[in-house]
Amino acid sequence: MSQFAINLLFVGASFALYIGIAIWARAGSTKDFYVAGGGVHPITNGMATAADWMSAASFISMAGLLASGGYANSTFLMGWTGGYVILAMLLAPYLRKFGKFTVPDFIGDRFYSNTARLVAVICLIVASVTYVIGQMTGAGVAFSRFLEVPNTAGIWIAAAIVFLYAVFGGMKGITYTQVAQYVVLIIAYTIPAVFIAMQLTGNPIPMFGMFSTHTESGLPLLQKLDDVVNALGFRDYTADVDNKLNMVLFTLSLMVGTAGLPHVIIRFFTVPKVADARWSAGWALVFIALLYLTAPAVGSMARLNLATTVYPEMAGQVEDYDAAAEQALIYEDRPGWIRTWEETGLINFDDKNNDGRIQVYNDSNEEYAEIAESRGWEGSELTVNNDILVLANPEIANLPAWVIGLIAAGGIAAALSTAAGLLLAISSAISHDLIKTMINPKITEKGEMLAARISMAGAILVATYLGLNPPGFAAQTVALAFGIAGASLFPALMMGIFSKKMNNSGAVAGMLAGLGCTLLYIFTYLGWLFIPGTNMLANTPDNWLFGISPLSFGAVGAMINFAVAFSVCSVTKAPPQEIQDLVESVRYPKGAGVAVDH
């Protein structure tokens, strides 16, 4: 059986499973559509939350960013994981106690204002649409390779599959589909990692293998990797970051962004009790850890495999790395995986010096450029999209065909699971918070369901268009979404729960200020951000404000949000007493009983 047929078998079987689950769990009411009926078991919800949260950025792009940037990009791991802990500890139980369907629903009622609700809807849509671009980009990468279709066609196929199970199933269908997608993606991620760890270090546990001895050279794997990338003019893989402020702000931006993500927050509205929200958060962290403890190993091993594929003499015990670096791979002898990925357009070779060999090095390093010039090199000749490294890993390591088919299904599952959650958040905000609550309160349940499904279909079309024209790599685009959510929604949620005195004027002003400042800063420097090969944290253009990256500005936006909100609140009327009493009851829940749905 050909590799294409195996890929088609794995991917087709997973699609059939997702659509079958959606038909079985089809939403029959608005409560089914928005919160899966409110009766999801904590373990089931934890698994669905993990799949919802671990998007294409986690599965496809994060290890690629770690591979290309090394320690500098470990902030993705720290920020996303730390943010989830904040969400689980400080927000999820209290929001479940409040008993609403959506994030704008909470903000609108807590701040007793439809204006606050409308601003929250705008913030939610901007953050979610930005986030979903990354998912569609990742889906296009996976489809284009494994189904051997153009990237554009891959994105349209992804949109069609999401439409089939999300529009009809709603949260109920999405929940159980995401459980299946989690199983697929975690198996797909860990099995190739185990194989590659065994090949490179003899240790079957990837996270331990990363700190083990590299079999062919006898050196610690990370030291071997540092030696190889140094020989090609790059910084040490384990090198620290020069701009500490940027690193701290970027980590903080991802943390507050994670805690403000509406599609993850609404997952905690699906469980029966407040105690179940806490348990499902804990279970989700366990399920997330299985992938996040593996990702650094996958990234480092992928980088070493890629380098030693292009420079085979570097694979074993090397005394003179400079001499080994001169013996680049002859292009006509390139392995099959490079040929395959070239067809997708995600790997490109440009023989700048016409010697028939593939030179890959850091041509922005002025000192190394002199060495390269002495060899007759005229620039790095192989461009590799960061997003392909995880998907290409099995082929780079010559793993069995079924493993390649498995990771194809896993990559696609990761993209589809989060895309569905984001689209549901957008749909719910439009149908429930805008149409039902503000525009037509008398709309029937059947009418609201129709509005929800039409809203989701429209959101899928918009997401597909933006996925066809993404601003950058999947994880970079997602990082922007986290910054937007962190600057706009997270402060409003925190102040809504922990500040009885915060009023509607302060909340609205804060959200607008946080969102506006963050978007202004992002679009001012967006052109620089996605230049291929740019290290978003190591390199600092002179015109950045205090050297702060656009990806890091979400933390600053959140601070501006808090500052403006409290300033406006201090000179405006205090909230009504019943609102203050409501906040008090949410903050100090009496036991873990069933939350009241309003």
C-alpha cells in the first residue's frame, strides 16, 4: 500500500469518527449547542479542554519554533502552561458559579451594561478570529502534505469538515469530537517522538532522551546540537535571551492571554457543578502535560536531524566541525522527505552559487558570512517552513509508513479541534449575546439555534479566507491572539470576580484602552514581525518601544486596561449594591453545589 493510501486511510477514518460523533451528539436545544447540556463529566471535559487548548500551534508549530529558536522560544511553553494554571485557579470555578453561557454574558451581567457586553463581543471576535487564522494555516500545512493537495485546497477541506460537525453538533457534538481528537493527537505526537528518541539516544522517553547521550557522537544530545548549529553560524541552541524584558513580557502576555481565551473558558460552563469545574481543570492539565513535556525533545531532535541531513558528516564523532560544514549535501542526492515537502512549497531550494549542493547557514551573521564567502557560498539556500518539522519528523527519521499516516491524522485533529471551539465561541457571542440578549430578546429557541448555526457558517467562511492569507507562522499568529485576549478580556474577568467596586464605566474604558493600544502597536510593527528567519525575541529593531516585541505587548495592554479601568472607576458611580452582593456570592461559593443557570 502506498504512503498516500495509508495517509488517506488514517485521515479518512478520523473524519468518519468525528462526523459520526457529531451526528450521534447533535444539539437539540440552545443549552446543548452552547454548553453541551451542562452535564459533561469532569474527565471527559478535561480531555476535551486539552484538545481545545492544544491547537495546531501546540501540535504543529510550537516544536518547530523550539527547533528554530531553541531556549529563546521556550517562552511559548512557559506562557501557555502558566496561563492555564491561572485560568484553572482564578477564573474557571468562579465563572462556573456565575452560571452563564458565554464570556460576554458574564461581562454584560456583572457590569450591568449592554455596552460592556457589546465591547466584550468585539474583543472576543477579534481575538478568536486572529486565533483561528493559525488553526486554518496549520490545517492547510497538514492537508497539503499528507493528502497531496495544494495548501489552498487543504484549508477548504478543513473548513468543510469543521462545518459538518460543528454547525450541527454545537458544543455537544464538539465536546465528544474533541475527546476523540485528543486521543488521536496525543498518540500521533508521542509515538514518533519515542521512535526518534530511541534512534538518537537509545532512551525511549523523549523528555529524558533530550538530556541523554547522543548515540553516534557520544556527546550529550544538547551539546551535540550546540556544536552543530555553532558550526553553521547560529547561536547556541541553549543560549540565553539577551532581551530579558521582552522574554518576561512575552511569557506574561501568553499567560494572561491563555486565561482570557473565551473558547477555553466556555468549556468550564459544560460541567454540572463548581467542583466539577475544578476537577476538569486539573484533568486537563494532566492531559496537556503529556504533550508539553514531549515538545522540547521533539524540537531539539528535529533541529539536529535536519542539520545532519544537510551535513551528513556532522552526524557522528566530529573533530573539525568547520571542515564537516563544507561538505554539504548534493542536491540531487537529497532524501525523499525533502523531495516530498518541496512539492507543497513549504521547502524551497535556491542554488545561489550554482555548485549543486545545499548550503544552510546563518547568512545574517556578519562574522560567519566571511567564512561562508571564503567557501564560495553566496547565502543560505534552503528555506524550511517552521510549521512542517513535527509533521516531517517521521519521514526525516525513516519511520514506518503507518507512523506518518498517524501523525497526519494527529496534526489535522489538533487544528480542527481548536478551530471548532473558536468558531463556537464566535457563534455563541453573535447569536446569544448580540441577537438574543440585545437585538431580539423575544426570539424563539428555534430561531436562536438557526441564528447560531448561520453565525458559525459565516465565521467558518471568514476564517477560511483569512487562513488562505495568513500573516505568519501558526504559532506566531496564535501568539498575537493571546496578546489581544490578554489585553482586553482577562482584566475584565479578573476585576469582575475580585473587585466588588469595579463599575461598568471602568470595565468598558479598560477593555477599549487595552484592545486599542495592543492593536495599534501590533499593526505598527506587523511588517517586521513575520520576516522569515527572524527570531522574535532575540532580535530587537531600534524603533520598538523600549525594545518590546509586538508579540509581547499584550502584557502591556493588560496593564493599561487595569490602570484605565481603576482610574475611571475612581471618578464614577459605584456599582449597585445587588451587583456587589452578586460578586460576593461568586467569590465565596457555599460548597460545590449545582450552579444556577440564568
